[in-house]
Amino acid sequence: MKSHQIEGVAERCHQDKHLEGMNRGRILLSCPDQPGVVAAVSQFLYENGANIIQSDQHSTDPEGGQLFMRVEFDLDQLSLHLDKLKSSFVNVASRYDMEWEMKTAASPKKTAIFVSKEDHCLLELLWQWQSGELDMDIKLVISNHDVCRPVVEKLDIPYYYIPVTKENKDQAEQEQFRLLEEYGVELIILARYMQILSPKYIERYPNRIINIHHSFLPAFVGANPYKSAHERGVKIIGATAHYVTEDLDQGPIIEQDVQRVSHRYNVDDLKKTGRYIERIVLARAVAWHLQDRVLTYHNKTVVFT
Amino acid sequence: MKSHQIEGVAERCHQDKHLEGMNRGRILLSCPDQPGVVAAVSQFLYENGANIIQSDQHSTDPEGGQLFMRVEFDLDQLSLHLDKLKSSFVNVASRYDMEWEMKTAASPKKTAIFVSKEDHCLLELLWQWQSGELDMDIKLVISNHDVCRPVVEKLDIPYYYIPVTKENKDQAEQEQFRLLEEYGVELIILARYMQILSPKYIERYPNRIINIHHSFLPAFVGANPYKSAHERGVKIIGATAHYVTEDLDQGPIIEQDVQRVSHRYNVDDLKKTGRYIERIVLARAVAWHLQDRVLTYHNKTVVFT
Amino acid sequence: MKSHQIEGVAERCHQDKHLEGMNRGRILLSCPDQPGVVAAVSQFLYENGANIIQSDQHSTDPEGGQLFMRVEFDLDQLSLHLDKLKSSFVNVASRYDMEWEMKTAASPKKTAIFVSKEDHCLLELLWQWQSGELDMDIKLVISNHDVCRPVVEKLDIPYYYIPVTKENKDQAEQEQFRLLEEYGVELIILARYMQILSPKYIERYPNRIINIHHSFLPAFVGANPYKSAHERGVKIIGATAHYVTEDLDQGPIIEQDVQRVSHRYNVDDLKKTGRYIERIVLARAVAWHLQDRVLTYHNKTVVFT
Amino acid sequence: MKSHQIEGVAERCHQDKHLEGMNRGRILLSCPDQPGVVAAVSQFLYENGANIIQSDQHSTDPEGGQLFMRVEFDLDQLSLHLDKLKSSFVNVASRYDMEWEMKTAASPKKTAIFVSKEDHCLLELLWQWQSGELDMDIKLVISNHDVCRPVVEKLDIPYYYIPVTKENKDQAEQEQFRLLEEYGVELIILARYMQILSPKYIERYPNRIINIHHSFLPAFVGANPYKSAHERGVKIIGATAHYVTEDLDQGPIIEQDVQRVSHRYNVDDLKKTGRYIERIVLARAVAWHLQDRVLTYHNKTVVFT
């Protein structure tokens, strides 16, 4: 993080987090539920000198269901021992047929933000990042418009303007992929990016692309949902943050929330409310992803908050 | 209200309300928006000796839109003068092409509650009615099952069990209409009544039938929406209270709200949450209707809270 | 539960819960945090043939802090083996210096509700109990007034009217203690019981008495806090549910919540809002206690929801 | 507003608002409640060719209480006629003993933001101002630290660093007053400004200084309320925005809200939550003030939202 804007508090805060992160590790796993899994994982950590800080689990069904676990632990100088620890865990994992990841909290995820013209979600992410509330390493911002460049570059974040048309779409994606690889991007946030990503994206970044969209009760299809919502006289406006899959807007839901509205809200007021709830919901979903709190299966999520 | 259960507080509370209601009146109107309407209405009330207690208005558009107004006023011994006051108001109303109603708050609305097997909404209505929070005169409960009879009859409210089948549906409705007329019912609350009302109902009781149904983001169709919601991994569960129109579940929305849920909620937990939010939302919508706070137009509502 | 009011749904629901409860056990423990605790507990359960359903833990500080754990597990015919399992666990517990409890979920807690004149909290508890949402065994209701008798006796719950004056306070408590012991009461709910309990109560029922009181921002002392709140023009009204300790209203907080209000609320409206939020907050706190989700230490709670 | 950051949307939005504001006026008044006030005001507007857009009123008591009114109206080329309209209104106002203001919405209020080291409230205000959600004219930022200068100056807003010590306090205030007058400031926002203002401020800017502070249930006094809240185990964290009066933190409350927390929140997490709720609550209070929606009396507010 190169920002020199927030002196004092945030700086110190980041430093503490860094030190804490050096020893802090996380295991995420899922496997068929059966007696002994929790015992095996916690025994493994104990024998390797680690102290469990937080352990969450969820079983879809104790009888023949799927078990999900997230364990956060401290181990002195974890960064140095991570590879060895991973190798040892293979035994435990194979015994219970686990899908698993083991990570250190030391290095914030390398992130790319995609944006079009509307900047409310981008600004909220930047704000929470500056204030130390989103622990990520923003490598670049990519946009199909040149609108948000000033606010991004003022924070010393590279801004890439890549126009997308029907004709150049494939070429534009190649350019995007090149950048994402160059920067080693681990997470893509679509902060109101108004282009549909090709299936190649989903293949390359499965459960690594977070999108935000408005939600209504009832749902409205078509070009101007806020106008429809106004005509229908809805009393709440919502937003949904989800991982991007091939089914447009149908990926695993990470977070949803709503705001109350009334008959006094005209279409513009509804849009304003929509922007507010979108930025809050997206930021929450991103925070949970950054802390490895989200597991997915069967097109839905387990969120250990 | 014949309940002798709640001594003291509620009894006194009802009495105060009754006295207050004797002098309290309400005008509800809508008309094409134009300068002078508020002046004309308030001038009329002033000249007739009334004091405005609360006045709310809403214009869909100051230029060529529709104006909605609700005025609550005090006038000494209103009940005696209501008819005369109404006659005088005709002049004002016709000058501005108003649709309007003038009512005294003295007499709580005569209400019928329809219920099937699930009793959570019924019980909430009865509870809020007993505690004086819903100022209505519950004349009868009608059900297509005999399940909820005991709780209703213990409160000295008549309970009519009218089974409905494909064959007897028309006849059953005739029986219901007879009862509704006999009791002079002004408001019908569908408290999880699992039968579709015929268009005749809507003709007879336009904007006088309130229904509650669950709502989901996204919407789920089919027989078991809670199962679908569980499979989709939604993070909020909602409910919508609306007036019943010919379009099933598409009538003007009076109130909506949601509750948060998580991956830990199984289908039963989701249903339990659904019941909770349904009873809260229905009770709110009914309260606003009873206080004449809801106006409708173009299939939506103006709710002056 | 003797209520014959709610046929069908609730009845079946209770039966399922009962069967599930037969095999379901819970361990609650706290001990100095150190590596190996989670491993030891889960290993113990595994070796005894139990499957962990949910495991929650919280450490006040990984270095020298206190660890809190709640484990829910299934073990075939637990009720038959509980005593033996407890004996075996003593070894694990003493190794880590644990305070602990092991319980079966089979038998709902025997509960006494104390009430004075205001019935809103009592009615909510009865409603949620009838609908199967509060899994408790209401043995009796004790009141210093005879106001709420009808609603209680109609549900076949014994109602004891024990007036309390300055003069007879000690004697009245003796009578209450006799009843509580006779019925084997495990949990006391003060549902707006307007008498201060003597320290003897707290000794006998530590963390077994739940109280509800209103809360305001800022706090108001004195006889009529709603009047003070109105004069101060607060915008939210809250309620706090807590365990009763010797410090009046200062015991460990289990749950808090608020409702929005506005300048339009007169003192009565504020009280009505207060009643609503009180019944919701108390019911939530009771539900968590009944499911053994609440641990206390240092005058505060860990609530594993 | 000199910001050239937000092209497109915001720019157009501000323009529309400007045009709308040219014709839009607001009357705020309070007077002893009596029949005829609403009639007189609406008649006055009608006779002067104005169309009422929104009219809100509140009476503390229909019998001998105080009436509060806010009327928003459109009048062609209001800005040109405002002085004349004001002169004519004097007659109406004196007849009913009104305190009143009449304003055009054309000119956003000239605002000064005071800040110390913590920037979360400042950033939210700047963000909402940039996005067009807070319609104000930020003339300057004053701080007793030099911490937030970069983010302010990048938006072309003058930043004045005026250190305050016990010794120079009086002199520092003189310097502040000089700046506030030079810029014609109409509203002062204390966005976490950690200095107590002298009574001279309150005299000069009555109901024109908005402050934000954290709120807790129960209240905690002393230097580190978040530590106390953590020790007490509170379940919600709140914030209160109010006008500054001589009684520290005791001025009329404009807005309050809360966020849920749990035992998992350490002191830092509580502070983070506190920052979030503070920025939301302050921004709401400021928005309502900017739209002339807040009237005060007897140390409380009427907020017409």
C-alpha cells in the first residue's frame, strides 16, 4: 500500500496487522461429514505447536452430509514453516478425503478492481482500504471508461482504460488477462463493471470474482429496474454480492441487505438508495473473502463470520 | 371488544382512545395536483371550527401529477356533525375534482380474519388487538380448517369453519359473503388463508382485503419456496403485505421487511424466520390501514406514517 | 406441555425435536487458553463414538486468556450413557483446569415465569412456547398481582398469586422458594416482574434468572424514564436482557436491541415501542439460554449463536 | 464546488438540482397551536402563486401546545421575489405569533468542517458531497492537526491547520472566527473534532453546529468508553448526532442509530464499528439540516423526513 494519505492511526494499524499476520494461519476445508474430523485437525495443529484462535464448522447433515471447517491458528514464525506444515497435513487430508487450503494471513490478497462509470462502489472500497478496514493489496483498476482515473491515480494505483466494444471484446479480454497475470491478481472485484465477462474468466478465477447487483422484492427484469420498482411501489431496495459464475447474476450469494424506501422516493431517490446499499453490501462481501471466511459448494456459500 | 382478559391498562387505554376518537376525524383525498388544494382544505376545516392535528401530502409530480392528502383533525362532538360536515365538503371536493373520504376515528373498523392451519399471523393479530395496539373490532374468524377454533373462541370471537373444495367453492363463498354482510365487515385480513379468492371478492371489497406472503431475493416459484431459498443460499428472508387484487400477489404493496439468515439455517429454520417476519409485517400493514394511513393509486400505495 | 391448542404442526414439531434431543448432547466449558484443548475435547468425543454437530469457541486472548467452548454432538442413545460419559470426561477436564457442564438436549428446562401487571412479555413467551419456538417446560407463573391469571390458566399452567409488601417480603420469598423447589425449576424469567429479588435468589439461581429492562441513549434515571426520553427527544428506544446479579440491572448482558422513534411519538407511543422491543429481546435471550448458548464470565456473556 | 473528479452523473445531477432549486422555497415556522395556522400559510402561498410540494407539521399538543411546520413550495423565479414574499409573510406571521424562516433552496449552505486526527467522518462527508448526496458548499476545513490536509487539498478545498493548546485557545478561536466570517459560513460540522468549543461559538452559531459522538447502552463515562463497553459486554454500539449547546454532548438530538456487536469483537473491532456508525449517523443528520428539515425547541428536535 503506497498511500501516504492516512498518517498515524492507519499506518500503525497496518503494522500491527502485519506482525499478527506473520504468525497467523488459516485452514479451510470441506469433506464428507464423519466422526473424527475435528479431532484430527485439532490434534494435527496441537502436535505442530499451533494454538487454535477460532474454529468454525458447518455440516449440511450429520448423517452423510458435507462438513465445512475454517480454523484460524497462531504458530510462531508460520511463514517460515508453512510449506512443511502443508506437506504434513496431506496425510490428515487424504484420510478424510478433504478439499483444503492452508494459508498465512501475512500477505494481503492482490486485487484488481473493475469499474465502469458509476464510482460509488469503487470509492467505498478505496475508503475502507485507506482506513485499514479492507486488508488487500490493490494492484490496479481496470475500466472500460476513462471516468474514474483521477481518484484512482491520486492514490498511486495504476488505472488502465480498456474500452470494450462488440468487435474488440476478445482482444480487450486478452489485454486484461495479461495485466492480471503481470500483477499476480488473486481477486477481481466488479465494482459496477457493466460488461459481461466471458466464460474464460470464470475458468481462470473460480470463486475469485465478486460482483454486486441490485435486488428487488419482487424481482424486475428489463433495462430500468428502478423505474419498475417505482411503478410497483416497493418498500425496500436491496443488493446482492455474489461470486461470478457462468449463469449471469446466479452465482453463490455472499451477502445481501436492504434499505427501506417509501412513496416519497422518486426514481432518482431509489437509485441513490440503491447505490448506498450496494456499496455497503459489496464491501462486506469483499471483507469476508479477504479474511478467507467464505467457502462455496453447490452454488451457495458458507460464510463463517 | 368482549375480552375480559386484560384488565387495567388495556381497558383504560381503550377508553381514552374512545374519548379521543369521538372528536377525531380524518379526511383522505386525491386529486390532480394544482395550487390551492391545501389552502382550500385547511380553510374549510378552520371555518368549521376544526383544529388540524396532522396533515400529510404527497404529489407524484408538482406539474400535472396527482396529489394525495391525509388530514387528521379535532372537532368538538364530531360524531354528531359528521354528516353535515361531509355535505359541506362536497363543494370543496368538486372544485378540485377530488376523490375523498371523511371518517370519524370513533368506531374501530369491523374486521374478519381468514385463516387456514398456520396460526402465527392470527395469534399476532389477536395479541396486538388484546394489548390495544390494533384498534379494530374483530367480528369473526373464518377458516377452511377447524384447527384454530380453541384460541379464537376463548377470546369470545365467533369462529366459522367453512371447508372449501373445488366442488363447493362457489357455495362456500356465498356462505362467507352472507357472514361478512351479517357482521357488516369493513376489512378482511387474510392471515395465511391458503385459498384463492374469486374476483367477486375483489369487486365487493376493493382495497379492503389485506394479504401477507413471503418474499425472497431472488424470487422463487413453485410449491416449496423455502426449499428453493435454502438451495440458493439466500441471506435474507422477507415478507410483503398487500391489498388483494385480481392479479394474485400483485396488488398494491403496503409494507415489506426482511430478516437476516445464514448457512446455518435449515429449511425449518427458514420457515420459522419466515413466520416471524410475516406476522410483524402483516400487523404493521393492518395497523396503518386501521388508522386510514394508506391510499392507493395505479396499483401502488401512499402510506402516511 | 399440556396445551391442546395448537394441533398439527406444533405437535409434530415437538415430537421431532424430542427424538432428535434423545441423542443430542452439549458440552459447555471454559478454561485457561492453551494449545490442545480443542484437540482433547474432540478426540474424547470421537473415541466415545460421538459426532460433533457444531463446535464454537472463543478466546479472550490466545496468550494467557480464557477459552470458552460449546460443542453440540450426536451420540446414539445418549440419555442412557450420559452419566458414564460425564465420568470419563473428568480426566480431560482436570488436565486443562476446566469448568464444564455436559447436558442432554432431551429434557426442556423447567421454567418459572414471574410477572406483575404488564403482560406483553408474558404473552410473547407463551406464544413462542405454544408455537414450538421456545423449547421449555413452563411449570408455573408467579405474580404479585392477580391480573394475568386467566390467560395463564387457560393454557393449563398453574398461576400463583403471591402479593409482596415491605412487611411480608421475606415470607413471600419463602413461599416462592418452596414452589420453585417443588417444581424443580431450573430457569426463572422475570417478564416485567416489578419487585427486586433478594440476594438469596442470586445465590440459589446464579445465571439462572433472566430479566428484561428498557434502555435509553442516553440513560435516564428516575421513576419515569419514558417521560425523560420524550423530553430529551431520543430517536431510538432499546431493551436489554441480562442475568440478574446483586447489582440491580448490572448483570451480564445477553441481548440488546432498539427500535427507531421520532418526534411524533408521545410518551404513550414510546411506551408501546418499549413494550414491543422488550418482548422481542427477552424472547431471544430466553431462546439462547434454553439452547445452552450463553456462557458468562467477568460479568459478561459469550453467546454462541 | 470546484471538484473536477466526478464527471458525468454528478455534474448533471448538480445542474438539475440547481435549476430545481431556483424555484424551490421553504418556510419553517413554529407558533402556539391554534386553528387556522395551516389554512393561513397555505392560503398565503396560494395567493402568491406558489404550489405546495410538501407540507409537514407537528403539534406537541393540540390543546395549548406548540405547532411546528415545514412547507416546501415551488414559485416561478422565486429567487427574484424572495424578499417581497418575505415582507408579505410578516402579516401572517405576526397574526399567529410565529417564529419563522423563509429560504430558497437555490444556494447550498456554506459549510465548514472541523476535524482532528480521525478522518472517517470527514471522508464520508467528502464522499457524499462528491457524489451529490450532500448538497452543501464546503468552504474550508479547519483542524488542530495537519493530518488530513492531503485528502482535503486534493479536492481543492482550503485546509487550515490551527493548533489548539490550553494557552492559545482564545487566540485560536479568534483565528477560526475570522475564517468563518471571511467565508460566510452558515453551518459548522464537527467531524470528530476533539476540542471543546467555547460558549462564544454557541452564541454565534445557535443550532448551526452539528457534532457526532458515540453512544452506548448503558452509558460509559471516562477516557476510554470502548474499553468500558468491551468490559461490560454490550451487544450494540451507537452514535448520536446533535446540535452543540453549552451542555457538552447534551444538545438537541438530530439522529441516532446502532450496530450489533458480539463477544468476538475486541476493543479495536468495537472502535471500527463505532467509526462506521458515526459516519453514517453524522451524514444523515447533516443531510437533514441542509434540507432545512430540522427544527428545535426545548432542547429537542422535530425532524421532518
